[in-house]
Amino acid sequence: MKKAIALTILLASLASCSNSDTYDDISTPPETVTPPITDPSIITYTKDVKAVIDANCIGCHKSGGAASFRPLTTYAEVKAAVQTAQLLDRIQLQNGQEGLMPKTGRMSQANIDLILKWNTDGLKN
Ligand code: HEC
């Protein structure tokens, strides 16, 4: 995908060098080509992860909850839990295994995969 964008930019800049350019064309700075910022296949906290955490975790992981010491109510908190509190390991444990999160039972594989892909995609907000 990045290669395709780079190629497009390259071709576009080559095309702008054609002989038909007038003086006006070349004296105007070329428009900056901005690559698309939002690739819908990239998992982000705001778009995808927050809803899963809100539905499955914050009952306990918020102030006043059973796990208030480790709130999971903001992007920074959830990212920190992935990086420093083995969140990814804990959600992948099987039912009955010590440490599984949510404590109440394993989430759907789709939810688990979504959070794993969020990590692979760079833990974007
Ligand atoms: C029913 C309450 C409850 C729910 C729901 C719950 N947790 Fe927990 N969680 C706890 C408790 C209590 C602890 C502390 C004891 C332990 O580590 O097992 C904990 C610990 C953790 C820890 C380790 C924190 C640390 O600093 O060591 C992580 C990570 C975690 N939970 C993630 C999650 C995620 C992600 C979800 C939702 C997918 C979730 N939890 C849902 C109660 C819950």
C-alpha cells in the first residue's frame, strides 16, 4: 500500500514534467500530495478499541470499580496497559485459566483479534 502511494506520487511528479508545461505551470509550486491519513483497515482506539473496552472492561477498570488501580477509560491508560501490564496476554488466556480478562469470561475471538491488530497497527489513537 505504501509502495502504491509512493509509485502514484512518483508517476504524478513525472507527469508534471511533460513538455506541454507552460511557464505558468512550472512557476507555480506543485500541490503537495498528501497521502490519505485514515486507512479504514487500520485499527484505532477511538474508532474500534474503545467500544470493546467500554463494554467488557470498565465495569471494573474505572474509579470505584473492582480494578480501579488500573483504569482503562482513556487511550493513554489502555495503551499503557498493553505496554506495561500484559493486557494482550491476559485477554488471550482461556476460560478457567488464572488471570484471564475479563474475569467474567473470555471475549469473542473477534474482539480479541481486534485488540491484537490494534497493537500490530501501532496502538493508534
Ligand atoms: C469483573 C471485573 C473485571 C473485569 C470485567 C475486567 N477486569 Fe481486568 N482485572 C480485574 C481485577 C480485580 C484485576 C486485579 C487482579 C488481577 O490482576 O487478576 C484485574 C487486572 C487486570 C490487568 C492487570 C493489571 C495490572 O496492572 O497488573 C489487566 C491488564 C486487565 N485486568 C485487563 C482487563 C481487560 C482488558 C478487560 C476487558 C477485556 C478486563 N480486565 C476486565 C477485574 C476485572
